[in-house]
Amino acid sequence: MESKKFKMIDEGFKCILCGEMVEPLKYSARDHCPYCLTSIHIDINPGDRLNECKGILKPIDIEKYKDTFKIIYKCDKCGMIHKNIMASDDDMDMIINLSKKEK
């Protein structure tokens, strides 16, 4: 069951950082680039597109979450820390490199 604060928006986009064309995820809402893992700080609640910040969410770390991982982001504009569940098509080398960063 989806949370009332979750608005399902699964759309393709051109990544603001690496320029790759990103296809919709097709099983959940696409919220970051699978090539460079970058996102944009556009939501207050998932899918609402109400955040006025619009900064770039840069991946800074990974944490274990159930049977997958969450990507931990830091906004380059407002400094907010945000987490997104990794997608099935994310670049696994990028995920591994993030997990190896010195803590």
C-alpha cells in the first residue's frame, strides 16, 4: 500500500549532471539517474514536485536497507541529507565505489 504522501511519478528525463537520457523505471517512481546516481531536490514528499530548492542531490554514501541499499544524498544548494532506495538498473560499480568511501 502506498503512503498518502507518495505520488507515483515515473517519467524519463535527461540527467542534469551526466547528460544521459534516463528511461522510466516501470516498477516504481524514477527518482535518480542510474548512470551517475544524481538526483534533483524537487520533492518535499515523494513525487509532489513542491520543493523550491532545485539543488543537485549528489550521492555521498550507501546504507543497507532490507534486501537492498539506500543511496544517501547531500543537496549541493541547501545541504539537506536525503535517501533514495537504489533502482534495479543503477550502475553497480558506482554503488560499490560509494560503499568503499572512507567514513
